[in-house]
Amino acid sequence: MYNDTESLRRELMDEAYAGAFSGLGAMILDVDEIRNADAEELEEIARRYGKK
């Protein structure tokens, strides 16, 4: 689905920030995890977010 790890990272970061801004404050905790994740970890986070 995603050819580029960095585009997946950007999309997940956008979602985490949007969730935190909309009242789901705990999503801000995902930001560091997303920022530091390797490609495989990003795929797992994307599954948690329902992206895959």
C-alpha cells in the first residue's frame, strides 16, 4: 500500500496530531513512537490505526 516509508510516517503523524487536537490527548504519545519507528514498526502502527 505504501511505497515510501516517510510518506507513511507523515500520514501517521498527521493522524496522531489530529486525534490529539480533537480531544484524544493520548494520541500525542504516539508521536514519539511514530517519529522513531523503523519501516516494520510503522507498518504495525498503521495496522493499529486501521490503515492496513
